[in-house]
Amino acid sequence: MAHTEDDRTFFERERDRLTAEITAGFEELLPCSNQLNRKLEEVLGMTREYETIAALWHSFHLLMRSQKEDESTEGQHQGLPGTGGHVLNQPSAEEH
């Protein structure tokens, strides 16, 4: 037996209204959730790119440090100009 609009109780009408409201909320939530997932994937992708760049700079740093250590073991304390490790030879008191 089908219920007409007048035969339905307040509870049934309210239940149907709330069900429709919840359904509409989920339909609105789904695209926002998809957009958030895409943004998170972009951030994770950028993080991986930065890890690659950081690894490259770390390798460069290790190379420069090993070269500086090699120079200091040879008795040379000369570094690259602009890096803070470059030491100019200062004339001794005897040369004045």
C-alpha cells in the first residue's frame, strides 16, 4: 500500500528530508575530497623532487669537504675564494 504525502507521518517526512540533505552533502563532499587528494599527490611529488635536489647538494658538499681535507693534509690551507676557507699568504715579520 503506497503512502501519499498526506498519509506520511512527520517522522517519515523529516527522515526523507534529512536523507536528501545528507545525500546532497555527500555529493558536495566528494569533489572536495578528490581535489584534496590531488593536492596531496602534488605535494608528495614536489617532496620527492626536493629530495633529489637535496641529495645532489649533499654529494657536492661531501666532495668539497673531501677536497678541503685533502688539501689540509698536504699542508695547504687554501680554500676556494668566497667560501671562507681561502687564506691569503701573509708576509712574515722577516720579509718586512
